Amino acid sequence: MLTYTYKSKGIFALTEKPKPTILHERDAIVKVTLASICSSDLHIKHGSVPRAARGITVGHEMVGIVEEIGSAVTNVKVGDRVTVNVETFCGECFFCKKGYVNNCTDKNGGWALGCRIDGGQAEYVRVPFADCGLNKIPDNVSDRQALLVGDVLATGFWAARISEITENDTVLIIGAGPTGICTLLCTMLKNPKRIIVCEKDENRLRFVSEHYPDVLTVEPHECLDFVLRNSDHGGADVVLEVAGAENTFELAWKCARPNAIVTVVALYDKAQTLPLPDMYGKNLTFKTGGVDGCDCEETLRLIAEGKLDTEPLITHTFPLSEIEKGYEVFENKSDGVIKVAVECC
């Protein structure tokens, strides 16, 4: 089968590999119908994910059709259309039972697909712990509507959920890439008083303004003053940092009012400084870390009910055989790209 594979730092390539097989009774084999390209794939390509194994098929955001299941799989059956969760989790360890599935203690737990085991930018993928990692797509939801459920939408939903947003809040979202916009959509479900999106890319700002006209937008160099003018208590009540650029962590805590919540969703290429003397007295609460992607069933329900719509984010589509063109567009942020879909069959 055709796969897109991590060869070495800076090099991905189309590669033929054998079709995966069931290795454990909790596995499922999924025929991938649609996959996507994620910024985390770029982090692997550029060597920013040390645990990523060379030779693995990349890709961790996909939908498909269940082709085969292990003997212990009961939640899905052959022929089901499913989303695939970005995280592999057993559902049985201490962290899984608490809902902290990103910290699953199984050897395959956490971000495994497309990082430590073969992922879904391929014709087929083996999904461990299929009862946890696969969610059936409602009949009235298309593959394109469901594509982002397992990763960037899961991240946005988790970020909004842990940020304790209320209807009286001014919420600042830093970054309007795919994850930032998914975070925006999930923040909108909370009906806060005011949402501000900070982004440096003109195309992304235009996308937000065109699709979500009630959302205020601002560029980074004007962000702090803009937030102060458009908030009630000397800064944003909640800040969600989804950009991960050089100065965005500093911008996040500076834009937060005293006693605000700052949720860091971004993945950084290098360590960030927490200047405690400078922020002394702000009494900020920081929430950080990787997504706990255990709400996919709920997000699928919201999509089916018309309350969430991520399909407009898919601006470009390529067949698997031309995935390198998709990567070029996505990495260079060209042609107004937000999200790239890859047709795998």
C-alpha cells in the first residue's frame, strides 16, 4: 500500500509498505478515506519531536471505514465509518479513568499514531485500543465534516473546556491556524461576552472576519493595547495561546487580567521563560499540555446537530499520490491555505 513516511530529518517520502494486520485483540484495521496534514507533522519533519521514530508512516488525523477488528473489539464493527483519535489510550489505567487520556501509561499510550507507530497518511492504518480510539460517524455527517474531530477539533474542544469560560468573559485567542480556529469555534459554544483573535497572517485574519464577523481581530503588534481597550478589567479574562511563536507566550500572560486563566495549547520548538518577578501579583492560573481527546463522541453529536462546522477550514484537497504538493502548500502557508485534506482511496 502507498504511505507517506518519515525517512530522516527534513525528509518525508511516498513509500510502499505492506498492508497492516491485527497484532492485538483490541486492534482494528481502518481503510483510510480521508486524512489531513497537521502542523505536528511539520514538527516531526523538522526534528522537533525526538520521540518520533524514523520509518513510521506519518499522519494522525483521519477518517475511514473499519475493515477488520480484533476479537476484543465491541464498540465498532466492520463497515462502520469512523473518526480516528489522535491519541492511543487503553481506557483502564489511572490517567485514562480520570479522563487524562494523553497520559495513558500503556506503552502505546499518548500520541502514538504517526509518531511512534504507523499513522494514517496511507491507504490503511492499524488502530490500537480501537474501542477507545474510534468513534462512529453519524449518518448525516460527511467524511469532510468529521475529518478534524480526532485532532485539531478535539484540541479546541478540550482547550475551551478546561479554560472555565463564562458568558461574562472577554476571551483572547492567540493564533488563527487550524487549531486556533477550532478553539474559536468551541469557545463560541460557551457564548462569552467578547472574543478577540490575534493573528499575524492577513489571509487567516480575513478568513476569521469573513466566517465569524462577530469576532474581533487584531495583529500581534497591536494586541496588548487592543485587549486593554476592549476588556472590562484590565485585560482578558481568559487567554488561549494556540500559536507557539517566539513571543506569543509572553504576549499571552501580558494580555491577561489579574487572576485570569491562561491556557497554553501551543507546541513550542524551544523552552519558554516564566518571568515570575515581572508577573508577580497578577495571580495567574496557567493550564498547559497536550489535548485529552476523549470528547470526540460529543463533538460528532454537535456536528450532526449543526452546532459545529469545521468543513470551511478544509481549503485544499490532494490525492495521496500528490501529498507532497499538499505539504508544500501547507508548510508555506500559500494560496490562503487553512487545512489540507488528503484523499487516500
